[in-house]
Amino acid sequence: MQRPDLVTRLGIVNIPHPWAVARELVVNPAQTEASAYARLFQTPGAHTMIPREQVSAWVSDPAFKPRHEAAMDRSNLDAMLNYYRVLFPSEPYAEYPDAPPMITMPTLVIYGKNDPYLLADGLNGLWNYVSGDLTINTWTDTGHFAQHEQPERLTQRLVEWLARPETQA
């Protein structure tokens, strides 16, 4: 949104538009409840309260697990949580007062409807934020980590979409 000059095509996996997240946190109690993890992550000292095993619990692919653990060894959990402190809305929740910059490039959204953290209601009105060609794929058999739950399917879909003439730069 901030640098459209650097992006010719946009592929998004399991994250609603930031304005939609803010909206849903205000109007949707289920999304507020589902975002409890983010409020924990925003808490000062949260990195001392979250066991490494919990951070890594979502990794179920035995081929990926050693790479994940090696990356965690080189990482800093407090720094990782800064994403939530800086970019995820915090209480008291409020919608953004200004309209967002329009997303002008072709955009593909792939969304696992079984995501327990970012509910599919965040897709509502997405077309109001995107003036470029917009494609939304919802997968009923996928959750929050589509890249790990459905890696081959996700790769295939991205490659197919990127090859479409209307998404060519």
C-alpha cells in the first residue's frame, strides 16, 4: 500500500487487509476473542512468558522442523513479537479514520477458512480496498498456516496466477 512503485503483483496468504482487521476487532466479538494471542504478544515481557515449544507447536512437517528449529536458534522472540506491537491493532480497538491507500496492482488472496486467529469475515469488503484485478480463493480445508498445511497446492496456485496474462507486468 505504501510503495506501489515497488510491487507489480501482490499475493497474500491468510491475512486480511489491515483496515479490515481493525474493523473486525471493533464490530466482531469473535475476531476480538480470536486475537487474544496478539494481545498477549503485545504485552511487555511477553517473550519471557511464551515457551519456545509453544512458538514452534504449529510446525508439523518433519522435513521442515529442523530448519525451523535452526532459525529459532538464530532468532530473538522479543524482536519477532515487535510485529504485533507495531502493526497489529491494540486496545482500545478503533477503525482507522482515514481511507487506506488503494491497492492498484493485480492481487491474489488465498485464505484458509479454518483459520482460528484471523477469521474469514476480514475478507468482507476487500474489493473496496483494491482497484486492481482481485482474485480471492478461500480454502475450506486449510487454517492459518496455509504455506505449511498445503505447500504444494499453494505453490501451484501462486504459479498459475502469476502466469495469467492479466497479472503480467
